[in-house]
Amino acid sequence: MEFARGLLRHSVKLLATGRTEAALREASLPVTSVAEVTGTAEMLDGRVKTLHPAIHAGILARREDPSHLATLAEHRYQPIDMVVVNLYPFVREAALGHSLDQVVEAIDIGGPTLLRAAAKNWRSVASVSSPAQYEEVLAELDHGGISEQLLSRLAVSTFELTSAYDALIADDLRTRMGHGVSGLKAHVAVPGLLRQRLRYGENPHQAAAVYSASCVPSGLAAARQIQGGELSYTNWLDADSAWRMAMSLNSSGAVVVKHTNPCGAAEGESPRLAFEKAFSCDPRSAYGGVVGLNEALDLETADVLAGHFLELVVAPSVTDKAVARLAGRPRLRVLVVGETPSRAGLEVRSIDGGLLIQTPDDGDDPLESFTVVSKRSPSASEWEQLQLAWRLVRGVKSNAIVLCREGMAVGIGAGQMSRVEAVQLAVARAGDRSAGSCLASDAYFPMADGLELAAEGGVTAAIHPGGSIRDAEVIAAADKCGLALVATGMRHFRH
């Protein structure tokens, strides 16, 4: 109402419909019903109110064009100089879990149409799309009129709002109507609801924020922060890597991440044991790391976490006793994702002047698609470690090598330009633990040298996609070294 009163101070004539009109009348403010201007009552249960030439001609008429003004005069239409709309709360209604028919009724048609018309004619018409703009609009009116600079900003804000509004509707209806993410389309709009503005991005001179990609936040975007300071841009990136990798593990699983790469990962009999094993992979790198758990963060695990310097821990849930225990480490950030399943969508990354979009690298590769290509088949225990290493390697930056033994990663080579160097790094980090370990490579060994180096380090079995023109040489090297070698037929690059 304060905005309406401010407009009336400048002798603005108010037009309104429905509840807005009723609220203005209840506040004893002068208002003209849109139906009086159009000469047509609202119809179709309110679906049609403002979709009329008397309204849209008044908004779209170019004030500098005499023919436009003559047309208005011919039809006895009045120019409209400002459009103020708060769109139907589709996002709120969708988040409440209403039926398809109910959420469809929450799709605003007239509001976006009014705003877009005003934004198109921005030099003459103010398109006010948010209460956050009211104060600035009134301030400029108080100083003689709305500047062209503000009019243009309001127009841009309108198109940002309506494009996101439509993208969120499309995303929600795609799910409700059972279409899913079946592939890439000719046109794509990336939905986003501001969740949190961050202090800065990867570096202090970069601006950053976190957005939820759907009406019903899911996955990490729906996480609740229990304690600790504000999350940074890099905290969110590391938390995402830790969470995704942890959820790929069986039983009680834990991952320790540094700069989006795991420096340790393990499965265990409990979250505490899994974390201890994961941390022991590379304790030096794990200092100040981010931890991901795939089971509830309990008191036993909290006791161990409290003994290390860590930035953040993310888990599906946390017990009250664990919360109380970690309260003694107030700088440790704790994120609880909850039971809301993640909605797999398209993965979007920016390039100079454009976007790269792909479907996510989700799901487990079926064991029956794997082929033993060496003379020796893996033992039962080697099969277990190979499968664990294969699940982990997809979360490591390419070129990626993971060595596993006894249900844990013992050596990780990440982000190397040479696959041989990735093997060297993984074996070196494993040390004595490389003896008897099993290796996973995210892409095929292009030649035999990397596999031979792993065998020298004591690796007994390896898994890779296969498919190199030198596969025969690689297989021959495995047989010569007594390694069991498995080809998956599936690559898992992560750039």
C-alpha cells in the first residue's frame, strides 16, 4: 500500500484487477477497475482480465510516433506509463506438492504479458516487477521523473524474471508430465532461484551466488547448514564433489575432498571407520578438507571429525548428539542434505560466449558389461576392490588413477596431463600400500607403460575402458606381469 500511496502523491491514476483492486479499495485508495477501461468483465474464472487492446495498446504505443498516438485517440484508449506486477507464486505452489491441475492454475499469463509489453516499450513505460524496486522508483519520481537509466534496468530485470519464471515452469512440468531429461533440445533456458549471495567467487574480485535449479530444491541445493561460517564458492564446489562421490559408495562410505578431487575415500562397517580409512589415504592433503558421508553423521563419527582440522562435512542427516559434540568446533561447517532425492538435470558449464550442456554421468555401469581381457581373472577380493576403484575414479579429475585395497583408496593420481604420471603419483602416494592393490583408470591405457609401472608398484589387477589401438600391447603387458585386466567399455572423463 505504501507504494500505491507514493504513486498517488504524484497524481498517478491507479488501474487494478482482482485482489489488488479489492485491497486498494479496502485501504480507501482511489482505483479504477481494469474492467471499466476495457468494457469487458473478467472471464474464465479470472484467466482473462488484462488481455485487451485497451490495456496493451496503452502500454505498447510509442509516444514519439504520431500514428500510434492517433490510433490511441481513435479508439479512445489512454497511454499507460507504468506496469506493476507481482507474478503468481508458481514456485511456491509447486513446492507445496499440489496436483498438476492445481499448479497449472498458478501459471501467470497476464502478468508476464503486461511486464514484457512494458519492458519492450521501456523508454516510455516503467516495468516494475519486484517490491524491491518500489523505493528506487518513488525516489526518482520525487526528483522529477524516472530516468532512462532506471527504465532500462527495470526492463532488463523484467526479461530476466520472466525468462527464469518460464524456465522453472518448464522444468516442473517436464517432471510432472513424465518427460524427464531425454536429451538436448533446440532451445534451452537454465532455471535458477537465488538461494544465497556469496562473499565472492573463486577469488575476491569475482561475484558469486548459489541458485536452486528447480521449484522444489533437491540434492545439495536443498541442504540445511547446521553450524559454521558462511559457505564460500569453493566450499560449495568441494561439498558437491564430496557429496556426489559419497553417494556412489556402498554401505557406510566416506570421502575427503580437496579442490574438488578426493584425497581419500573408503567403505567401512560404520561412518566412523569409513572416515578413518578415507583420512588415512593421504592425511597431509586431507588437512583442511571437505568430508562427505553417505550415512547419518553420528556421535562416534563426530568425535573423530572433531580431532582434525576440516572445513566442512556434508551428510544426509545428523544426530542430536553429534550436533552437540561438533558445537565445540564452531568453525566446522556442517551441511545436512536430508532425504530429498536429487533430480538429475542437465550439467551446464560456461565457455567464452556460450554454454556447454550435457546429460549427467549418472548410474552404475552394469557388472555384466565388464569383460576380463587378460589370461588371469580377478579373484573375488580383487573384484570387490576393482568395483570400488571404478566407482571412485569417475569423481577424480582426468587423467585419473585410483588404487584401492581393503575397501579404501590408498593412492590417487588426479588431473595429470600424462596418464603415466597419474599412475606414478597414485603409486607414490600409496607407498607400501600399493602392493596388492587394484587400479582403476578413467580412460584406456593408450600404451603399456602405465600398466607396467603399476605392476612394478605391486598392483595386481586393473580396470579401464579399453578400446585403444594398442589394446593388444596393453593386454600382453598385463599377462606378462601376471595382472588381471578388466575392460568396461565405458569411459568416465571428468574435466
